[in-house]
Amino acid sequence: MRNYEGVFIINTDLSAENAKGVVAQIQELVSKHGGRIDGIQERGRKRFAYKIKKKHEGNYVIMNFQIDSNQTKKLDQSLRLNDHLLRFLLVNKDAL
């Protein structure tokens, strides 16, 4: 298993409870694909330098987790289906 860091930008139109639900969905996806969550940091609402999907702000969440490298593509495809995520980035921390 390799160490990954995911940065997720969640739509600010959601209520605080629904935003927490999106974070829980991401945790479930990582676990479903055989991963293990090491830590979650909620960075709060930040303003963008430019519009993303016609939005000026987003809620940032940083998640550290471990997952097999062959499962990251499946995780990426699952995350793309979530309409509440404005953008996300998965980085292999072992390769740095």
C-alpha cells in the first residue's frame, strides 16, 4: 500500500451537514477500494483565483490515506461521479 494525499474542493452551496456527508462518502469510497484513512483536515471555505464550475468559493478538505496503487484509477473514476465535488487531486506522497 502507498501513501496518498487527496485535496477535495466541495461545493459551498451545500449545508454543513451535507458537506460532512460528502466527506463521509469520500471516506467510504477509499475504504471500499481497500484503503485506510490516516487523517482528515478540514481547511474551511476559501476563495478561488478564478471560477470553477461557475463558483467563486469552495470548502477545502485534505485527506491522507493508504491504498494500493492499482486501486487509485477506480477511486478516481468513482470520485468523478460525485457532483458535489468541484475539483479534487490525488498525490502519491511516496513518489515525492
